[in-house]
Amino acid sequence: MPAELRAHSEVILALSNGEKLGEFLLDPDKALQAPIDLDKNSARFPLHATIRLERGILSTWNNEAYWPTLAVAFAIGALFGGLFARSRRMEGPVADLDRGLAANEFKPYYQPIFELKTGRIKCCEVLARWLLKDGSVVPPMNFIPLAESSGRIQVMTWQILRSALSDLQPLLKANKDFKLSLNVVPKHLLSAGFIETLRRTVMAAQVSARQIVIEVTERDELDDLARAAAVVSELRDYGFRVAIDDVGVGHSGLSRLKGLGANTIKIDKFFVDTITVDASTATIVEMLVALAKDLQMTVVAEGIETEEQVRALISSGVEEGQGYLVSAPLPFPRFNELVESRCLAQSAKLPTDAALVA
């Protein structure tokens, strides 16, 4: 404010939600007499400014000071706006995640898990995709790491699960053996209220807990194995199934596989890619299958792309798998069509039933 107005004015700068950023107020014993309030909202930024002036001082104010004051105010406003815009650019990706979550732009895609010998689809893994308003799809590697580091992954996971349960409810009700598999990061698994929220969400969808598989990725280390084992045990008591994802390339060890008490291990794509060209890979897979049988666990191979890989995995004792050989992750309408077409083909006993092992 110009010097001649400072003793007769107050200024408050705040965010649009009312949170104050700064203020210039007079002492309580120098309260303004018959003040006029001037309010202004920014059209570009969430800023709100309030200037209070004594009505009488305006009639004696030197009008020549008006334009210099405006120039100084404009310069200060431009500086603050630039700083604010820079801070928005720095936090832009996280803000974009928040806007996407608020707009429900994160959608479930479904990749089938199938029997290697018959090709029958018996489960699906739910994977997150970001569908923008322009119709483009953001791949998970472009937002999942940020969602994990910023803590948004938990909200995103519940949002994806609710959508998936809504999509799959008719299939899950019609086929009690069909299962939905969902990725959960270790921090979310160990977070307060995880089991209660999971139970409420599944119960609200009127789906059986035994049709839900929680996949815990092994790329991130479980800091407290004892606590994780207790959570897994409680999940299994309620009927949920638990799988350990990315086995062989993450933090898994034989003691960890045994100590966690999961139902399923998922062999990482790295081993599937090399099983047909490296004899040592086949030996490792056979050892994992043997260990799984000893621990009464099932085995799923990830990233299957060729029929040759299917035959090698079957020879190693693996019974289930997923990968682009059958299908990439699909939006629900296309996934549903795939499941229905497979069911029809198998019901009619078409030659394509044995295509994967031909």
C-alpha cells in the first residue's frame, strides 16, 4: 500500500479455501472507521485478496499515487503468480493424480489367467490403466511409481477394486470357481484397517472372499515379515487367497516364501522368457514348483508369449499362466467377450480348445 494509506488500511491474501497466506493488519486500538472492503479472486490461481480502507481517507488521498501503486502491485502480483505457477509445475504430476482420482479416471483392465493344458480361463489379474478425457490410455509405469511414492496408491487400489467387483460380479456369481486377483503393495497390506476395508468392499459387492486373490509384489521388500505373515494368516482365515508376485527377481528367499504363508507363487516373466533357451532356467522353475507343492501352494507363470514356452512350463510342472499368448490386459467389455467365446469353444469342444498345447 502507498505510505499515506498504510495507517488506514488492511490487506489479507488467502487461498480460495480461506487459508491465509499473509496479512497486514492494524493494531486493535487503531481499528478502521467505516471501512470499505474490496475483494478480488484470481481467475488463474486459487487466490483471494481483500483490501479494507477507511472510507474518509479516499477523499483526501493524492490521486497521483494511484498509477505508481498499481504498477508496484502488478509487479508483486506477477512475481507471486510466477512462483505459484512454478510450484504447481513441480507438484503437477501429483496434482494430476489427484484430479484423475477425483474424476474416477483410473480403470481396471483384465488379463486372463488360464490352465496351460486346456486354455480354460479360470481367473483374471486386475491391472490399473489411466483413461484420459481425450481417450488416450496412460500405461501403468507412467503413474504407478508416483502413486506409490506419493501415497495415492491406496486410494487408487480401492477405487480399482470397487470398479472391478462391479464389472465382474455377474461372472463371479455365475462361476464360483472364478477368481479376481488384485495387486497390493506391501505398505498397503500392512497399513491400518486394510483387512477391514477389504472385507467391507467385497461384502458390499456380494462376492465371496474365496474368489479374491491378493497379490503381494516381491519387488518391494516386506520390512516386517512376522507382521506380514500375521496379516496373510488373517486374510486366509476370512477366506481370501494370497499370492506372492514376481517370485525369483524380487526380495523373495526360500525362508520368506515359507514364512509368509501364501497360497500361490507367481513366477516372474524373466524365467518364462529364458525357459526355452537356458536349461538352468528350467531347473529353477522345477525347483520352485517342487517347493510350492511341499508348501501346498499353486504356481502361476507370468508373461507367456509363445506355445513353446507353454510346453516347457508344462514339462516343468507349472499348471497355470498368463500372458500375451492368450491376451493382453483388456477393458471389461473385451475381456468379457473373450471369456464367453472361450466358454462357447470349450462347450462345443472345438479344435481350438487344445491350441495352447498343440
